[in-house]
Amino acid sequence: MKIIMLGAPGAGKGTQAQMIADKYNIPHISTGDIFRANIKNGTELGKKAKEYMDKGLLVPDELTVELLLDRVANEDCKDGYVLDGFPRTIPQADVLDAELTKLGDKVDFAVNVDVPDENIVRRMSGRRACLKCGATYHIEHIPPKQEGICDKCGSELVLRADDAPETVQNRLSVYHEQTQPLIDYYDKKGILRTVDGTKDMKDVFDAIVDILNA
Ligand SMILES: [Zn+2]
């Protein structure tokens, strides 16, 4: 079973991807992990990718797909995989589609974890982090024992710049511009499945399992 996860940053698709991977015993593959592994192991593809990253440039789509295909050719992917964070754009999806077709392969499902922007902004702006020990909290879901103070080390908790509403809103704009067109793209291919990502993590997962088992 080959699955692509779609959804805005903060929609929880990474968590769901990991839960799918655990349940179906297939690898959870993120391009970030692939880049890191190839660079660490000093592979030829990794060296090429590192040249771009060292210059602060985006790794080109062709090279990213090459790294991805190299990863999914591994034995552990023979029963399938869950892609998280790739493709991000239509050109990437086209390259992936063309390369998989060459191998006589295809993606089975594109699972869209749908969460309205305002929910995501609310979720993220409730996060609190301890910059000293790295512990993370959420004012609604995982509150510290004493408001604004880290349970583990007693330091003051902060809202990270990354989680601030304006930063989140910017990321969502980029997502809507670049990645949301993929929803139509996979819908046209007949493999899009959308789940309501505003529900509890467990309920979202149950909905995904129903889709995958159908
Ligand atoms: Zn702390």
C-alpha cells in the first residue's frame, strides 16, 4: 500500500503517517529524513543534495525524487510506504508519477487531513516551549502544573516565534498556494481521500483505517 499524506502544516499529518506506518508495518518516509540519512552516509546523491543545502538553495525536484526512489527501492518498502511531506508541489507530483509509472508502480491513496486555518492557528498559538530543557506544552491539551513555568526545570515557558499566529498564517499561505493544488490533482486521479482532521487524533486515525481497509 503506497500512501501520500496531504494536509496543512500543523494539521497532524505526520502523527497520522506514523500511526499508519506502525499499524501496517510499512515505513514512514519523510524527505527530511532521506536527506539526513544520505548526507550522513556520504552517498553520491547525498553529496549532491548537500551542495544545494549548503548554499541555502532548495534541492531540485529531480534530485529529491531520485533520492526518494532510491529509498523506496529498499527491501523494507516492498509492501508499501507512507510519504510525508512529499510531493509538495504539482511539478514534484508529476515527476514522482512519471518515475513510478516507469517502474510499473503507482500511489494507491492520497490522504488529505483537512483542518481549517483558524483551527491550526489556534492549536499552534496554544503551544508553549521551554527554551532551557526543550520540554513542550499546550495551554489546553498539555498544560504545565503551574501556568507559564516548565514542570521539568522551572524555567519560564515561551510561545516560539515559529508557533506565533503571524508565522503560522504565513506558512499556511505558502501551503495554500503551492500544495493545495495537489488536492485537485489527486482528486482527478481518483485516489484522493479526505478526513476531518479537527477530530481527536484517534478518531482521525480510525477514519483513515476505514479508508485504507475499504
Ligand atoms: Zn524546562
